[in-house]
Amino acid sequence: MPSDVYVLEHDDMQQSAVVLGEPTRLVFDYMRRIGDVIDTLPPGPVRALHVGGAAMTLPRYVHATRPRSSQIVLEPSVEIIEQVRREAPLPPRSGIKVRPVDGRSGISSVRDDFADLVILDAFDGGLTPDELTSADFVEDVRRVLAPSGLFVANLVDRAPFPRVRDFVAVARDLGDVAIGVEPATMKGRRAGNLVVVCGGLPAAPFGSPSPMDYRVFTGRAVADSFGGGSRR
């Protein structure tokens, strides 16, 4: 890991990492994949809602690559917010507004059609809280997403991927779905991060060409590998 990286640890886990002075360098591989998705959006500023903030790695990335973007971060831990402000403060006039509230409660106060981009990257005990992958939460995401907006969710799971299957079952009504996953996780060797992208997908949602170290599923391949929900 680069020597100039700031790593935020919480609950004995590395929550996020920021390369100080170079926010476009994304250390964690799944964040690099989300960065690839962000890069496929039309050029220019975006309106982004981040559910989960930690060290604000992805809000910093959006600010660096798309100046003048308007961003809201829902981060429930006041302790984490204050620590990041002390140790790795956001750049001045970043347009990033951090709200000390959990995602399920906080999204209810976000206005309709606000976001071109919603990113879910929140964990409790190493897993995304169930209330943030529920049908009710996805319905709120639908409300705040602008037409053709993207919903990107980082989920930790392992084969046969019950959490991702259930999430796809409730999120597919948002539009097309694409999933990026590390080959070792796809083969069932270990749990890992799966990046699920829903909504008005570009032709190559993880960039063109897609990253060689990720399996990318789109169209019928999503239904074949992750469709139906785990309880079907």
C-alpha cells in the first residue's frame, strides 16, 4: 500500500483508504471498479448521494474528476466524521455535504430526482445492513434518482451469493443490471466484494475494455448467474 495513504480503521477493519493529495488513486480494488463506473457517466458535474462515507474516498474522487459536483454523504458515525475531519479533511469548497445520519433515515429527506448517482457503500460488522438492501430502501433510491441515473451498490457475499441474489430481485425494476466480481469470489474460493450497477446503464458499465481482473455480467448473464432471489 502506498506510504502516503490514509487508512481509516473501524471495528478492527480497514473501512476505506485515501491517497493524500491524489484522490483519483483508488487503493481498494472494488473502489477502483466503482470509479470505472463513475467515469462512464456523461462529462461534467454530477449530483451524487453516498450512503456510507467513512474516509469519503468516493466523494473525493467525484470532486477531483468532476469539479462543481453537488454531493450528499449519509454517514451515521459522528466519531468517524470527526476523526476524518481532523486527520484527512475534505478540500475547501468541495461541495460535499456530510450528514450524520444512517442511510435508511437519511435518504427520506433527499428530494425527488436529486441524484444522477447513488452509491451504497455502508457496512456494519463487515456486511451491508439488511435495511439498505430492502425493497423499501430501493424504492427510496428510485425516488431520488433522476431519469437515467445510476445506483451502484458494493455488497460483500460469497457463493452461492444469497445477498446479491435477493438484492438483484428487488433492484432490477430500476432498469438494467450489471455486476462486477473478482474471479476468486465468483469461483467460491472466498467471500468478496460484488459491485452491482442498476439503472440507465451505459454500453460498457465498467469501462471499455472492462478490467481484466474482474468478471463482468450484463444482460441475460445477470439473470442466469444471480437471478431469482435466494429463496426462490
